[in-house]
Amino acid sequence: MAICATYILDNGSGVLTVGVTSDLRGRIASHRRRYQGGPLLVYVERMGGIGEALERKASLEQLTQDERRTFVEARNPEWLDLMDRYREPGAMV
């Protein structure tokens, strides 16, 4: 079973996007190549498999943008770019 992650990105203009991946570094790099300046990884949650990750993504997508902001602020009050934790080779996901 692949290790997956559910994540939330802040695109810098007030939109928080929810996603799922089994390759966090690669997926965030892809987002950043596509969008100049790139979104910030403001929340990430490790999941046991794709089914669990997709269920979590669906529950987070049910939140309004304001609810997502409250959710992120409770876990990452400084809105740090959490990608710094995953830059090293061998880092989770």
C-alpha cells in the first residue's frame, strides 16, 4: 500500500486548494512550475493509502474557504510553507 498525503495549498490570492498525492515533493514542484511564484503548502496529513486520502480530501473539500482558513490557522497559525520539511531526499511522501 502506497503512503499518500492529503494537502492544502494557498495560492496567495485567497484560494485554498485541497489535493492528494503519493509524491508530495513532485506534486508541489508541479504546482510551482505551473504557477509563477507557486502556491504555499500550508497543511499536509499523511494517510495510509489512496482510499483514506481521497476520503479525507472529500471531507476537506466540503469546507467553505473561510472554514478551510480556520482549519489551517488552527494547525499552522503562521501560514508557514511546510514544503521546507519535505525538501530533503528520503523525506516522507
